[in-house]
Amino acid sequence: MRAYAARWSIPAAHLIMHDEIPANLYELRRGVADFVIGQDAVQQGALPLSLLADYIQLKQQPPKEFYHTDIRVLLRHNIENLL
């Protein structure tokens, strides 16, 4: 990405990846990606579907109105401390 930016005179191009999957973490460690935005896949992915299924099939309201989730921004400088 930096080579592309330099070639075309783009002053501040950054590559931001989403999800803490091994391929994205590898590119972050190599310096290809500048940031990886991590999420709690269970809380943000599976739980909403489970709550929706309970609501549709069982007419059961979710126990809470709001579910606060965690998000992490990983950088080359903090990746080893956060994983």
C-alpha cells in the first residue's frame, strides 16, 4: 500500500483491516496494514441472531435493551500486548 501511495503521490494512505484473523495479523506484523480493528465475534455476530430467533420463534423479549461490546484497534506497536 505504501509503495502504491508513493508511486501516485498520495501523501497519507493507510490500510485498515477488519477482524483479528491470522491473515490480517500477519499483514499487520509485516507492516502492510496500519491497523486491524478487532471485534468480539460472538457478542456482535452470534448473539444478535440468537436474540432474534428467540423473539421470532418464542416471542421472548431480549433480557437487556442494550448490549455493549468491545472493540480493539491493533497496531504493530501494541499487537503483542493485546493478543
